[in-house]
Amino acid sequence: MSKGIKIATIGGGSSYTPELIEGFIKRQKELPVRELWLVDVPAGKEKLEIVGNLAKRMVEKAGVDMEIHLTMDREEALKDADFVTTQLRVGQLDARVKDERIPNSHGVVGQETNGPGGMFKAFRTVPVILDICKDMERLCPNAWLINFANPAGMVTEAVLRYSNINRVVGLCNGPIGIEKNIADILGVDHTEIYVEFVGLNHMVFAKTVYKDGEDVTAEVVTKMTEGESGSTLKNINATGWDATFLRTLNMIPIDYLRYYWQTRTQLEDQQAAYEKHGTRAEVVKRVEAELFELYKDVDLAEKPKQLEQRGGAYYSEAACNLINSIYNDKRDIQIVNTRNNGAILDIDPESAIETNCVITRQGPIPLASGHLPVAINGIIQQIKTVERLTVDAAVTGDYDKALLALTVNPLVPSDTDARVLLDELLEAHKEHLPLFFNNK
Amino acid sequence: MSKGIKIATIGGGSSYTPELIEGFIKRQKELPVRELWLVDVPAGKEKLEIVGNLAKRMVEKAGVDMEIHLTMDREEALKDADFVTTQLRVGQLDARVKDERIPNSHGVVGQETNGPGGMFKAFRTVPVILDICKDMERLCPNAWLINFANPAGMVTEAVLRYSNINRVVGLCNGPIGIEKNIADILGVDHTEIYVEFVGLNHMVFAKTVYKDGEDVTAEVVTKMTEGESGSTLKNINATGWDATFLRTLNMIPIDYLRYYWQTRTQLEDQQAAYEKHGTRAEVVKRVEAELFELYKDVDLAEKPKQLEQRGGAYYSEAACNLINSIYNDKRDIQIVNTRNNGAILDIDPESAIETNCVITRQGPIPLASGHLPVAINGIIQQIKTVERLTVDAAVTGDYDKALLALTVNPLVPSDTDARVLLDELLEAHKEHLPLFFNNK
Amino acid sequence: MSKGIKIATIGGGSSYTPELIEGFIKRQKELPVRELWLVDVPAGKEKLEIVGNLAKRMVEKAGVDMEIHLTMDREEALKDADFVTTQLRVGQLDARVKDERIPNSHGVVGQETNGPGGMFKAFRTVPVILDICKDMERLCPNAWLINFANPAGMVTEAVLRYSNINRVVGLCNGPIGIEKNIADILGVDHTEIYVEFVGLNHMVFAKTVYKDGEDVTAEVVTKMTEGESGSTLKNINATGWDATFLRTLNMIPIDYLRYYWQTRTQLEDQQAAYEKHGTRAEVVKRVEAELFELYKDVDLAEKPKQLEQRGGAYYSEAACNLINSIYNDKRDIQIVNTRNNGAILDIDPESAIETNCVITRQGPIPLASGHLPVAINGIIQQIKTVERLTVDAAVTGDYDKALLALTVNPLVPSDTDARVLLDELLEAHKEHLPLFFNNK
Amino acid sequence: MSKGIKIATIGGGSSYTPELIEGFIKRQKELPVRELWLVDVPAGKEKLEIVGNLAKRMVEKAGVDMEIHLTMDREEALKDADFVTTQLRVGQLDARVKDERIPNSHGVVGQETNGPGGMFKAFRTVPVILDICKDMERLCPNAWLINFANPAGMVTEAVLRYSNINRVVGLCNGPIGIEKNIADILGVDHTEIYVEFVGLNHMVFAKTVYKDGEDVTAEVVTKMTEGESGSTLKNINATGWDATFLRTLNMIPIDYLRYYWQTRTQLEDQQAAYEKHGTRAEVVKRVEAELFELYKDVDLAEKPKQLEQRGGAYYSEAACNLINSIYNDKRDIQIVNTRNNGAILDIDPESAIETNCVITRQGPIPLASGHLPVAINGIIQQIKTVERLTVDAAVTGDYDKALLALTVNPLVPSDTDARVLLDELLEAHKEHLPLFFNNK
């Protein structure tokens, strides 16, 4: 890395890319990114060029010494890279529309990373990521793979179990968001608190909140629930949980828990929203189209404010902080997806978990958190089972394994539904599931 | 036990009691039961007398030296007992009707041992069993508590964690039924096979079937599923699972799994059945009424055949075999609920599990089975979480803990539903939930 | 096995063989051994013929339908065998003399299965056993390997980790001896007690003794120690432990523990004994020579009484009972060496342990015993470390790994001694350590 | 802590105290210690005054706003303290002389924290520390107990298991010394490397060394061993291990491992050293006497250089850095003794371990390190057994438990020796073992 850092970003045509550029620009002094290779597939070429040109304008305006390369040649981009970030979306947003609509049409939660939709996203994404891993072994064996591609938990599990790449970290902006929300509630800066997270990606809990060395979790939870009944914190309170339930749980679950502990109401909300303005993917498609219109403006040379409404708050912060801490051996604490190694006693040491880690130059080291609290052990184990079965199906393209995984998913109402959903989703995503169809 | 065995049966007025009497009569030579004390509460006095008189006629006809005592004085019955069997039903079948109907009325599975109904059965039953344990400490500290009262898993968990009684075994006739079913499918006697069970009460799996030392699980599962498509084994095949799913799972789940992996269809079935002939409890009430009519017949001096249709197949076998093996140190293998002690690596060593045990005079010793298969780990952990939270609520009578337990139960669709169900069920069972109402 | 059982006994020329023959003769009705192949190496040919001819006379006299084959062709013996028993001794007793003398000459315990001697026995034996396993895969893939060859714990560990043979059991007569000793002390038959053993081969403890369902361990230990001070049980009391120590431990250690908890006195005893009549191996050699003289007697057609003094008490019982229980699916409890699978929580589930197992047709299933008592956890873990490092060295023939294993062995006083002992023992056993010398 | 920090130092009369003063003076800006209470017992009054007056002169010279209080009233010192540091030595150096001499006189390692000597130091120290804990509950319930008193591992274990104080950290300067030594060998500053330590106090290993994100352990170990054969690093190489052994181990053991893996040679060294200049304690006594002579010099107002030869290198650094990181929530990584909580999978989560921890305002959080390497698991478990048994004996004053603990200590050659040593050491330390003698 003597001449500066080379980064390859797979899925570089994403609307999120300006976040990343902005993050690198801000950190140039300590994180000298000299080459950023934005890679995409032919189907994404147009977007890649739009966003890539914006990136070039941003870098130029900032007066930063960073080359932006746009390419469809993944190998060229990976060659000697120091970091590989993956933010790809196999099948683009159209695939996500199907992941949401098809389950919904059967009265089942349709979601990007949970339920049958999340599993199909894994079926599409995992083989591509494992392919990238194989390329990395050849082209940049010392590089770090920083994965944002969802479902990030399953992708990390797959890389840990089915690739030779050990330098992998899965990343999500969810925990940072929770931490900042908690800090707001307490009226302090987020560096003044310590939040212990335990769980899996999109299945994580702020287990304990410390301020001045004291456990203030109960205070935080109470304030969150008071918000409901009209306190001044109403704007902060997006928890939407039954107040007594949340206070008894005495932890803060990531919002995705609603799919499991509010299945019925979430499904009703999804169906109502759908009637109104289509699935979430369809909303996002419209937002993205508007964003790309903005990006085309040759006078735009910075990240537009509208991007923040896209949903990727703290994305740049999470990504750049992680890369920065690895590069500079910062040994600060971040919440990432990594090999458990015993940090959570109840989960296989070889599995991926999401928890507080010290980020060193040799990678993240998870902090020991002992046994999971009884109340959340069940659902976390449940999702780990789904993750592992889904990954097994994804890497083999085995129909039967996919059926097993769907059936035991708690969001799938029965084995009969599992089969209907499986068949319909396989057909819908056929083009992006070569393993499933070549195996047949 | 020099003069022979004294047994106290709490809930002695149960329609199942003749099963037990028959079992003891058959085993008189090796299991010399000299005193059987049938205990019940005033509300059950009439039934107690009917069934107790039948018991006396059975013993007399068999020419066996066994005194039958009918009493409402539990202490007298417990005094110096060698075995205490608990088959009580707090609130009788009327309470079960509520456990089924109320959840059903909210579109939720209504069931005796699962979902909100099962939890309320625990709320009613656990405190009574813990009271019996306290009496036992005083009156028969060396006795064994053989518990059949449902939910047997939670009751055993409660005794292990919240009483001083270590000599406790939870018993269910489910595994014997599965084992015999498997033997039928293979066309052999059940002693010719070995079935390894792992899990919890009503959440148990026949994980591996051995015949002649070989693993024949796949053969058994295949035959089970072939039954569906019209083979001659159709009558045996009651599994009702998607064939591909079951073959991929390669284990035989106890039927209760249907509430979790066929939630939607089971709920539809419950609702259809309800329309037709009321809830299961209401059907059972009618069966019981007929049974008690039969029992009244002073010419009847043996177990009537109709009892077998009541649903307690192998109940006598399970109960008497267990008592027999403890008494005679038989060291044979039975499937019971006992302290895990590491037999299943993924579950707290202190928790109750249901698995193969060697039955010795010092009690059951579970056989080590290592880690749970990934596919079933999730649901088993999920139910263990529910069991532990439910027991915590049951022993404290704490409304908030009950709400937490209901909300994380995978059969409860949301926290909102949890609260509605909790409030309605609390009100309905008020009379039998002193801890919940005295605490308020 | 339709026509009856075929057994191949590797190391068939052992003086113990008549024990085995007698055991099979006694059990003919339920254990129809039709062919017994005694296999040995050319160096053991003479002994093989002597003991083999005695075996033939024994079988003939008993009028039993069992063919005795004597051969040096291992493949012929293994072909289609149902059970393979290994009682071989690579390098014969002369090698054992070196295992004892060389350590002793450096002021270190010299012993057949412990310390440097035991490790070298493993270095010689493990590769031979793994060779037999490879043959078995080809010639009798369904056979059971019943290993008596010492060090039985390390050999079992090696087979579990480095062969494809899963049907392996390691056997030792030690636990039966302890159990019978305890029964004698209590004045009952050994079937009237239940003894829970935990640990490793030659590192095992009778953790709890039950009689009539009660824990009577303290009573047993007290009687054992009272024996010291002149009670009538003196003849039984061979424990030789400090009475207070043993009562506080409240377990009965196998005698080999003396090498660890009485190192100094044991070493003194060894040196005194050596002065008097040579090492233990040399004594055994003389005993064996006398035995073989007896065996030659063509009028002898039964096991001579003198064999019992050889040290193999219960050898026949252990071996034949195990084979019998596997063959007949007896499901009784025996203490054998098998894969832990979580039975002892503190030891790797993949490692070999020695504990109570149910013996079924599909093999031994260990009984869960939870955590090891604190007082014995240290030494057991210590020896497991030695076992695993020794096996690693044995299968690779790696000098450095052997040095590591010796150095951390608690019976080796220093790294300097480890090197001296390693070099001297390697040279002494050169002929039987091809892996170590071909690797160089 | 609004007005600044109050620290109570129990054993304040120690010769190490100037180290601590110097550390606080250096860190005044970020660590505003306003009151330092040096506490000692009447027997240490003279030393307390000498060292206390030096402390006052040091503070005055540095122009720092810190009050130094000298007292024999522990309660006064503890009242509202923020940190309590314990560096006490029950029985002073005279007791240590006995801990070394008596075992030596029986041919046994005599050492301050290992073997019988270390156990007796625990017997004397643990009850005093637990007394301090009781006082803390009353007088300063929010304070942190920072314990240096040896044997620090056993003391921490005792506080975790037998007190209500959760805010406890055990501290040792050993790991810092190893880390700095490694950095020297690599020719870099210690902040440029990351060393993962695992184990227990005085039984710890530098398991992996990272530089620039790469595992350089083998390089470090090789350089260490090359030192032996005359490299320029000879002065650094104090490892004294067989080179092949250390390279195969591929970890750096703390020097105390020599008592276990070089028992014979260490014992010889101890005996030779003893002949020459008495036991280590006697040497230290002379050094201390000289130090106190220096301290008396009213012109001395800084830490004298000679103190560094006393053996407490990095003591100040370890102590002040820890207090500083807790106070300022630095979240840096330090190696301390804390509750395992699963960080080392093979050790009870409730036990004390020594490993890398993030130091936060709410205390140290250990980093997950998974399973112990096989080669060191044995000895670490062995010492944990000794620690736990020793603590059990220390808190009860039970002779039998003490005998058990001594007998299973791998440095005690036999149960016979254990009894002799126990009796002789009990008598020698009678005055400081009230629990043992009042219990009798």
C-alpha cells in the first residue's frame, strides 16, 4: 500500500456511491485512497457512467489525488486491490420488487433481507460473492473484502464457510443508527455512551447501554416508550413497540424484529402501503430514478442532500470508518459481522455474528459477551438456522435444501406455502439462479 | 419400600386412571404396589369416586394385593409415598376450552400445550406443582415425582429451577407412539429398533433410527412419505408433511411441530373442526362424559376399550415402565424429560430436555447426543426461550413477564395480539391464577 | 453374520489369548463365534503356535463349533471379519523394557502407558493400528475394531481423528476392576451398585457410587481409607492414598493417578523394585515365559489359573461382554473409550474419553455427565493435551512435535530432559519407528 | 468524581509506591488525582512514613495539586474513594521467605505465586482482600478495586466468586514486559504490534504477534531462540527455552512457565541461588532495605533509578494506564485479569482469566479468543484447578481442602509431601491464617 490505497467497489453504479466518495474525500489525510475502481455489469453500465462521472467531478472539486476508474472488467479492478467493497444487487431493483410482491401476494411478509424474499436475495447473491472471493485469491490475496451486499449476514456466513477468504467483514448501517438514536434520546454525543450489541445482521439487539460507566438501558427504553404517549421525544420514538413489552425486554431490537414480533401488523402495513404506492422496492426505484437525474447534472460536484432520504444513513460513515480503522490499526470499536469465535457462547464459533469488535489491522476481534439473554436467544437461533440452511441451498443450488430452508423460516406459514413460494420465486428469478437451473 | 410401594396420584379422578391401574396390575410381580392413593380436589370429587370405585373393582377382580384410597387430603396421600404421579388438570376441561377458544377467536392457534393456551396452562399448573414439591420435601423427601401434567416440559423446567425436588421426571407418551409407528413402518417389533430422540417436550424429533446397527432413517422417512401417494402404508402415514421437505429434514418430528411449520393450515383445520364439533377440549369433554358413564357400571371391572380412543395411548406403558425401571434399577432406555446436563450441547445444562435416558434407581441419565442438527436447532431454542420465560412468569405471577413471554412466542402474531390475548385469558382464568391477581 | 461370527485377533500370540477363548466358549449360546483368526507377525510366530494350539485344544474339549485359524497373513484374517480385536505389542516386551528403563535411568517415571514410555508405545503402535484401519476399510468395512493395545486412550484418539473407521471402541479392564473392588468393599455384588466413571483411559475416576439409588461414595472412600489403619478390609485396600486427601477428593482414582499425585514416591518405588527384580516388563517377561511353558503342555485344554496373576483380570470379561453387547444389542452399560460427543462438557466433543456407555448394536453411546469436578479437571485436561500432541507426533513422525509433547508431559521434569529422553528413546526404538526415521 | 479523583492504596508503605506517584504526576492533566490515601498496618507504619514522605516531596516538587494522606485507618481511606488499589503483602517479606524456604527444604519449588508458597500467599491474602471488599460495599460501592496483590489470579478469582464487588480488575506487569520485549526483538515500538495473550495470571502466553496485520509469531520466536546461539539479540533473549521446543510451541510463555516445563532445572537454580545469596525474598529484602535508606533522604523528591531493579518494571505504567483508561473511557486494549465471560471457551465463564481487554468506563471487556491451543490447554486448566481449590480452602480455612489443593498442584511431588508441606507452612504462617486456626 506504499503508494496509497487501491479500492475496488463491485456494484459501483449504485446510487450510494457518492456517499462512499464523500467519505474517502473527507478522510484523505489519514486514508490515502489513490485509486477507486467502480465495477459493474453491462446491465448497470449506464448508471455506472452517471455515478462515475459525478464521482470524478466530486474528486476534482475537492482537489484530491484519487483516480476514479469505471470498468466492467472485474479482474482489472481486483488486481492488487487493498480493499474490495461489494454493494452489488443481482437483478437490480426489479428483482427486489419480486422478492416483495410475490410473498405479499400469498399473504407473507415480502422483504429484502427477511422471509422468502431475503432468502432469494441470498440465492442470487451468495454465488456471485463466492466467485469474487475466488478472483480475490488469485488477484489480491491480501485484500480485505468489505461486504455491504444484502443479506449481509448470510453473505458473511457463506464467505466464512465456503471460501478461502478470511479477510472478510460484513457491514450494516443499522447499529450505528440505533446508537445515534440512543445518544439523541439521552441528549449526549454518541461517543459518550457505550452500546453493547449482540445478534446477527438485521437480527441484532442493543443489549446494554452504558453512560458514565453505568447501565442506563432501562432509562433509554423508558424514554423510548414514553415517546409514544406524547412526550417531547415523540419524533425520536420510532420504536412502535408495546411499551410494557419493550420495558420488560429491556433491550432495543433493530427494527427488523418487527417482522417477527409484529408479523401480523407488519404484513397489514405492507399491504396497505402496497395499495398506496407499491412495494418498498418500487418506491426506491422512483427515488433512485430521481437521484440519477440529479447525478446527470454536470454542475453537481458533491453528494446531493436527497441521497440521505434514500435510506443509507451512516452508510458512508460505516464503510469509511471500517476501512480507515483497518488501514490505520485504530483499534476502535465498531459493530460488524465477523466470525463469532466464541464471543456469543450460544452460537457456533465458526458462524458469522454481528457484535462489537475492536478493529485492528489484522481485522475485527469480537468482544466476549457470554450467553445471550434468554428472551432473545430463541429468535436469534431461529434466524441462524435459517441463515445456515439458506447458505447451504445457495451454494449447492439444491431445490430440496431450499424447500427445507423456507419451511423452517418462521415467516413462512407452512410447508405448503413454502413450496408454492419456492416454485414461483424460482421461476421469477430464473435468470439469476444458474446453480438452481443448471443442476436440474 | 420394604412392605411394598406406596403411590400417590394427584388428579386421581382423571379418566386415564384405569390405564394406570391396569399397568400396575399387570406388573404386580416385579412392581409390588401395595397402596395407591388417588387424590383430587373437591371440584373433582364425583369423578374421583366413579373412577376410584372402578379401580377398586379392577384390583379385586385381578386378585391383587393393592389398597385403593380415595382422598381429598393431599398430605395424607403424600405421607411416606414412594412415587408421586401428577396428572392433574387445574380448572378441568373447561379451562382447556378457554385455552383453545380464546386464541382461535383471535385467529391464533388454540392448543393445550402450545401457543397462548399452553402458556396459560403453565400459569395455572406450575404453582400447584411447586406446592406439591414443598409438601413432598416435608412428607416424602425420598419419593420420585413422575409428572404427566401438561405442559410437561415447562412443569419439569419449573421443578428443576424453582423447587428443591431433584427426583423429578416429566413424562409424555408421544415418543413411544412415534417409536411404535416407526416399528410398524419397518415391519418389526419396536424392541428391534433404536430411535434417538432429541428436543423438548412436544418439540421432539426422532433424529436417527437404527435397525441392526444401521442408520435406516432415510428409509423410514421415505416410507412415511410414500404413504401419501397411495401406497399400502397409507393408514400408517399420518405425517401429513410435504414429502420433499420431510425427506430433506431426514428426521421425524412429533406432530406438534405442525403448529410451527404448518401454522396456517393447522389454524384453518382448527377453525374448520371448531365449526363442526367445537374445540378439541369440547370433543374430549363428550368422550369423557361417555367414559364416566361406562365407569359407573358396577359390572365393569377392567379398563374399557373406549378409553384407548381418548388419546392416551401408551400412557400406562410410559408411566408404569418408568416407575418399574426406577424401582427395579432396570437400566433400560426410555424417553423422558430430565435435566439436560450437557446431553444436548446447545441447551443450558440446567434446563429440562426430552431425550433417551437410561433409567436407574437413582433416576434417568440422559445419553449424550452432541450438537442439535442445524435444521431443528432454531425451533427448539425458540421453544426453550418460551418455556423459560413462561415459567418465570408463572412462578412470579408477573403481568409484564407474561406479556414478554407471549410476545416472543412464535405462534403469537404480534405484541398487540399478545396483550389482547393476555388480558382476555387472564380474565377468563382468573379463578385459577392467584399469583397473578394477588400480586396486582 | 448369518453363519455366525468371524473374529480376527491381531496380536493373537499374546499370553492373554486363552482368556479370550474361554470367554467365547462360555458365551457360545448367545455369541456364536464360528471363526477366530489369530494373527501375528513373524517375530511372534512361535508364541502364536503355542497359544493357538492351546486354543484349539480348549475349543475341542468344550465341544464348541469354533474354528481356530493361525496366520501371519493379516489380510486373510480381516476379510469379512465381524470384529477385529487388537492386542498387539509392537516390539514385544523388549520394547517395554526400554520404555521403563530409559526414563528410570534419568530419574523419570518409566511406565508402559504414562510418561515418555507411554508416549513411545504410542509412537510405535498408532501407525500400525492406522494401517489396520486402512485394511479394514477395504476388507471388512462393517466390522467393529475392539482395541486393547495400549496406550488405549491415545490409540482410540488416533483412530477417531486420523482414520475413516468409525466403528471403534477402546477397552481397558481397569474400570471393571475398580467397580468390583467397590462392590467388595460394600459387601454386595457389582450388579447391585452403579458407578459413574469419568475421564480418559488410565486417567479415570469413579466419580459417584450409587447403591439403592443413594450416593454412597463417601462411605466407600471412607472404608477404603480405613483399610489402611488395620481394618479387616486391609486386603482390599490397595489405594495407598493419604486418607484425608482421598476423603476430600471423594472419588476413587484409578491407580495410574499415582504417577501424577505421588510422582516422587512412585519413582522411588520403581527404582527400589528395579534393584530387586528389574523393571515391571522384566518381571512380566519371566511370568510370560512360565505361562508359555504351561501352554505347551499338550494335556492342557483350559485356561491355566496362573494366567490370572499376569495382570489381565477381567480382560476376558471386558472383551467378551463388549462384543456380546454389540452383537446382541444388549443396551447394557459398560465403561469404554469412545468419542466424547459432549458427554463430558469440558473435553472436545471429537476426542476419545473413557466413561459409562450404553452398548448398542450401533455402538457405544456415552452417558452425559456434565462438567468435570474442579479437582480432577486439571489433570484430565493435562493428559488430554499430552494424548493429542503425542498422536500428532505419532502420525507424522515429526521430531519437533514429539519434543513438544514430551516437554509438556507433567512427568517429564524439563525441556532439557525431554530432549535427552527423546533422543535416547528414538535411538532405542529405531527399528519400530519408521515414520520418524524415514522422515528425517 | 467532580472534584477530582480519590484513590486509596492499601499496602501504601510498599517500596513500589513511588512508581505509582510518578505515574499519577505524569498523567495529572487527564487523570486529576486529588487525594491519595496510603494505608498500611501498624507493622508497616515506619515504611509507610518513609515512603509517604517521599511521595509528598515528589508531589510538591512536581507542583501538582494532590493531597497525600498516610493512615492506618482503612475505613477513612476507603470512604468515597473512586479507586482502591491493593498492593498489600500479608506478613511482609518475612512470610515470603518462608514460602520459598520451606518448600525448597523439601526439594520443592519455593515461589511467591506458584507451588505451595503461592498457595499460602493466597491463604493469607484472600481473606484480607475479601474484608476490604466488604468495607468497599459500605464505604465506596462505586469504586473500582485494582488489585496487584499476589497471587493476583487467585485473588481476582476469589473476589469474583466470593464477594459482591463486581468492579474488580487484577493487574500484573508481566504481559507488558513480554510485549515490550517482543517489540524490541522486532525493532519497533510496542504500539506498532498487536500481541494476543491468553491464559491466567502468571500462566499466560503471547499466543499470536501481529505486525502490519500479519502474523509474525514464528519470526519472533525464531529470533528469540537464535539469541541463544550468539546473535546480537543475546541480551534480549532471556527465554532460556530449548529452541526447537519453543519454535514448535510457536507461542511465548511467561517466564513462570519454567516452574512447570523446567521444574527440575528451576529447582536446581533455586537451590544454587539459595546457597549463594539466600532465597529471592531475602535478596529482595536487602534491595528494599537499600531503597528505604534512599527514600529517607529528605533531598530525594523523585523516583530513584534503583527502584527499577526491584522487579516492578512497568508497574506504574500498568496501574496508571488502567486507572486512566477506566476514568477517561479510553477503550484501549490492556491485558488484565477479569471475568472470562466466554472469551476463552475452555474455561468457566465465571472464572478469572488474563487476556486482552478493552478498557471502558464500565470496566474491562475481554476479547474473544476461542479455544485454547491444544498444547497449552492442559497446563492452563491444571493451574485453574489449583486456583479454584486454593481459593476454596482460603475462604473456608479448611485443612482438608488445603490438602486437596496442594496434592493436585503439579509442583507438589506427592500427597505425602503435600501433608508435610501443609503442616509445616501452616505452623510457620499461623499468625496470618486466622481462618485456619479459628476453625480448628
